[in-house]
Amino acid sequence: MTSREERMAQNEAVSREINEDVEGMHRVDPPGRRIQIVCECALDGCGRVIAITVAEYRQVRGDPRQFAIVPEHVVGDIERIVSQNDRFAVVAKREGIPAEVAIEETQRRS
């Protein structure tokens, strides 16, 4: 893995870990309740926040290759947009190293 890919994977892993803690604090909330999570993009130093429902976040997390990001943070060479609304985009890591890293990071934390 290149240093660029390593750095991007680390940025995503940190954001995902924070958001999983946030989602965990809302496990008993109604699925339609909106929570605030950090953008799970690969960009260094991103501090953007996303409003997402508990159900939406659980759906994103249903696939370890998927991340919730602000739409303008898509990095086309490592991910593709799966869905998008007025609040956020869901991206999936492209096959190969990006997808493998996302899956490995999820398994490591489980």
C-alpha cells in the first residue's frame, strides 16, 4: 500500500471509530432520529459534520466498504458514490487495496 493510501485509510478509520461510538450512544433511539457524525472521508484534516439518522448510519455500516461523507469529498480513484441525498453521500471503496483496507479495519475492531 502506498503512503497516500495508508494515510487516507487511517483518516477514514479514525472517523469511523468516532462515529461508531456516537452511534453506540444512540442504540436505543428511534431509527428516524438524526444524529451528528463526523465526515468519514479520506481527506486529511476534515472537520465536517453530517446529520444522519440512526437507521441511515446503520445501513451505511452494513457494508464495511461504505462510508458516509460530504459529497464534495469523494476521492474518485479509491471510491464511488453509492447513494446521495441533500445531507451526505455514501461511498463504497473500489475493489482492490481500498476495499481490502476498509474490510480489514472493520474486522480488526470487531
